[in-house]
Amino acid sequence: MQQSLKVAVYDETYWPIYTWSPDKIVSSTLRIYIEGDGRAWLRSNRPSMDPTPVNRLVHHLMLKDKSPDLAYIAQPCQYVMNEQCSRDVWTFKRYSPKVLEAVNTAVTSLKMSGQYERLELVGYSGGGALALLIAAQRNDVTSIRTVAGNLSPEFLNRYHGVSEMPSALDPAAFSAQLSSIAQVHYFGTRDSIVPRQVSQHYHKAFEDTACINIEEVDAGHQSGWIEKWAFLLERPLVCGLE
């Protein structure tokens, strides 16, 4: 990461969204890192009272990124809360239309604050679902990268046999909107939380897979990514005929 970032909290919608954005504008493209689900649950049947991530993986990935203009978006109620924040927001209502609206509003604010023309999205874990859902709503996203991304919340919940999230949107349902965007989804070969089957399920949702790249990395859900990230960023995104 080449330049310093400033903190801003966007609260135009229901919940506060904590962000970092560039101190100065260098290019016309902003690459936004989207945080994962954080500490949503203490254990399988006990929600956390504070979803702020304990693991700072996304921040470490950003430090390896030499792109001139970087930003960071946390999920609702991470790092900062208001009276609207409740456990439902970071548990059963993750990836809901309301959460998507809140995060996408923050994305628009970051873009407008720097008068950027194009966006590149990077999403970790549950942030991968949000990156895809955001891109499906916009026409200014040129690429998507996900790291251990939950690309299909419905499939993943069924895979683990946990409670459904009825209000959650599924990125795989937006294949028509996403098929022309260059994207790569990295899954960890040692990841038991978001296994390779999730990426495979997402890939099958597309009739045209020319822009949908799925790649395995020797990593777990949280471990093994930092030291490889700079190398992975250098790899070109394939979209179209090879």
C-alpha cells in the first residue's frame, strides 16, 4: 500500500459503514476491499454482540497491494454502531437487500468523493458475496477478486447444515448481470469454512464462463493468503477468448 488512508463513517442509510479512503486521488480507478463477516458468531448457536473482525486479514492484504488508489469498507456495525444495530444484522440478515443497499451506498460515496470513473472490488469471505451483489447492481465495476469468498450463501448453509438466511441474496442468481465482468475467485485447498464446492456451485450458474475464473491456493480460510497476495494480484484477469 503506497499512500495513507483517511477514515470516514457513512450513515446515510440504516447502519453506520466504517471506511478508509485515499488521502489524495492518483488515478481514475478505485480498488475497494470489502471486509468479511467478522465476529458474527461466538459459536454455532450464540451470536456475537460485536461483529468487528478480530482477524485483520483484509488489512494485511491491502498492505501488499501497490495499486495507487485503495479503499476499505467494513460490513454494517463493524467498528462503529448506532441504535439500529442488532444481532440480526450480522447473523440472519447478512447479504439481505437492506444490507446490500447500505454497503452499496457507501461504495457510491467513496467513488464520488474521489470522482473515480471505475471500481475494482476485492471481497474476503462474506465480503465476496457482497462484492458480487454490489457489482450486479452497478455498471462501473471492471473487476472482482474474492478470497475464500462465500459466493453462494444458500449453498454454503446447506453444505454445513446450518440455519437458512431467508432474506439473503444469492450472487449466483445474478449470473446475467455478472457474466461480462472479469473476475477471479480464489479458494483455499485447506479451507473447511468455505470449501471448493462453493466456487464450483457458483461457476455452474453461468452459461458463459469466459470471465469466471476459479483458482485454488494452498491456504486455509484465514491462513496462507498474506504472503501470496502480491503474487496473485500480478496475475492478469482472463475475460473472453484465451
